[in-house]
Amino acid sequence: MIVSGSQNLPVGAILFEEDGSIQLSLMNSLDEEDTAAITLISDYFQYALSREDWMLSFVDQFLPEDPINNSVTKLKSIRGSHLRVIEGGKSDTSGSQ
């Protein structure tokens, strides 16, 4: 399945595991420059997920106003208690070192 509009196969994927971890998977055929760029993007994505203030701001903009539910309640419903960003990972498959 190609979802980016490109006719080429994807070169990487961010995987959301059942245990709540996030894993970056890259094709071995990528050159060093592309690998570094995708790794940087993945690291930024993981950093953004760890910033609760950014997530609250995003949730407030993304979800419609609801006087009953404040942004903290909305965030908890989206995040789920089983999801978490973990530091580190395998150097050949993960953007974090």
C-alpha cells in the first residue's frame, strides 16, 4: 500500500508497538545522509510526544471546544495510560541512540 502519493515503496516506518514503545524501521538501502535526516525527524517526533505542554496545545486546537471536557481530560483519552515514549533503541533500527 502506497499512501504518500509516491510510486516508490516506503524507505522507513515509525511503528507503534502494543507495549507502547515506538520503533523506527529503515530500509538498509538508504544512504547515510537520508538515514540521518529520517532519524532526526523520528527523534523530533518522539521529543514532541514527550512534551505534555505541546500535546495539550495540539489537543486544544485539534478537538472541538467542549465545556465539559478540558484539555487534560481530552489528552488522557487520546494518550492512553499504556502509551509511552522510551529513550534509546537498537542503533540499526531506531533513530534514538
